[in-house]
Amino acid sequence: MYDVICVGSATVDVFAKTEFSETLRDRKKTQCIAYPIGSKILINDLLVSAGGGGTNTAVALARLGHKVAFLGKTGVNENHHRVILEMEKDNVDTSLIVSNPKARTGYSLILDSIKHDRTILTFRGSNNDLRYNEINFKKLKAKWFIFTSLQGESFRTQERLAAYAKRKGIKIAFILSEYLAKKGAGGLRKILSNTEIIVMNREEAEIFLNNKGTILENLKKLNALGPKIAIITDGSRGPHVLSQGAYYHSKPRNVKVVETTGAGDAFAASFLSGMIKKGEIEFAIKLGIVNAESVIRYHGAKNILLSYREALKHMKRSGIRLIKEDA
């Protein structure tokens, strides 16, 4: 029996840093990264690591001491082996991975972190083609599923897994992305009706709910869709959590940001870890904050994920102040 099975994407992430990019605004006033046309641009630094929401959450939970497996789909090539080796190094069970020798493993190119944010070029590859009948259900025994964002056939598989989880008494934590948020509540109802914890950022919540009201308003709307615990993260302004009529949020924190890839996954996985370990919202929020802050101080989604002992030490000296209000 696993504590958590993480169902999501697996990619190889390449972080590319140059000195020759700049930001421009297009006609819609969207801020863009720009490079000179026809030029050859030198890369100053290159970091290659396994990524994807499924592997990020799996490693975060494993480092926090949980028994974890990853369920997703890859090709069979060098990138597939890198993904497996990096997870197994952190004691994540990879035996549920479905591999297709005719497909390619997901791949992402993360461009310069400008103003502490990034642009990601993503090739989804086999991540979009996980089929329900390919899953080894004999090993699919867990207390929790984490669903990270998948598309295509893989999303339809998650919908069926949500029904399977309900039949088997498995709880679900669901981490949204912008492209899933665009489906709206109707497009995600099969998963939402069986979801215990839902996590997304402020922009995703506004898209998902078609509402640019306050964060608390949107948390209430998320709760009304079924999840018992609704979480909206808001960058340096911290997470906002609504559960059983209690609204939790934190004071903004001054943290040096190098690169934000994987911070949301780290927070969500660590929040779930805190709920599994203690069942206390405030403890879970603090655990999520310290692990997310550890990630954003460095390049790479997993490099500085904390062990449980390290996280507790960070929590003691972090000075995190939470505010609890009646909603």
C-alpha cells in the first residue's frame, strides 16, 4: 500500500540561461521574452534534470518520508532512463510507469528567468497518451492519488481513475494548470466531484471560475464544487486556504527568487504531506511554504527539495505568520 500515487507528467527539463534576451510587450500588452532574429546566441549555463508535475510531486513526497509511486507514460530512450533513475534515487517506485518504444518522452526547454519568472517550451510526447487499460491495477493500492495536469487520452484516464478512487476509498489531491483551468468547472466535474484537495494559482483560479473577484470569493466557489480543502497560491504573497469555513493566509515574505519552476508542485505535495502526517491545516501550510521557498532559491524543480527533518528545521526558524479568519 502506497501513501501516495502521483499521476501526471514526466519530462526532461533543460534550463537555458543567456545574456541576450530582453522583454518586450506585444499589441495585447503581453510581456514577452525576445531574441534577435537570425542570430546565434550563446548559452551561458545549462542544467538538465527530470521534471513534470507527476515526478516533481513524487520526489517531494518521497523526500518527506512517504511511500510513493509515480504513474505516467514515457517513451523508451535516454530521456526515459534519466526520468526513472532520478526518481529511483529518491526511492520513488517507478514500476507503474507505462513505456511505449514507439513514442517519445516529454521534453521542456525553460528559457531565461527574467524578473524571477520563466517561459517554458514543452513537448508533451507520450505524456498525453496514458490509457486506462495500460495500468497495472494489481499495484494501484494507495491512500491518496495526486493528479497533476494531463491532456488528451491521459486526462480521460484521470477521469476514470477518479471514479476508481471513489470506489476504492482513495482520496484525491488535484493540482491544476492553466490549460486545465480553461476547461472550466464543467470540463473537470468528473474529477472535482471526487476531489478532497484542489490547488491552483490566482491566475488559474480566475480563468477556471471566470471570475476576477477576491481570492476568498474564488476559494468559496472552489469549495462549492466539491473539494473540502481549496488552495489558491499567489506568488510571494503566499497561499490562501479555505477549509470547513476557516480561511487561512500568510503575510508576504521576502525571499530571494532565482527560478520558480516546480514551486507550485513542491507546495502542493508538501501540504498533502502535512495533512497525512498531522491532519492540521496550519502545519501543512507551513510545510508547503518552506519547501516551495527552498525550490525557488535555485534552478531546477527538485534540486533543493527538503527532507522532513530539514523542513522541520526550516519551519522553526522561518518566522511564518499565518492568519486564520472565519470565512
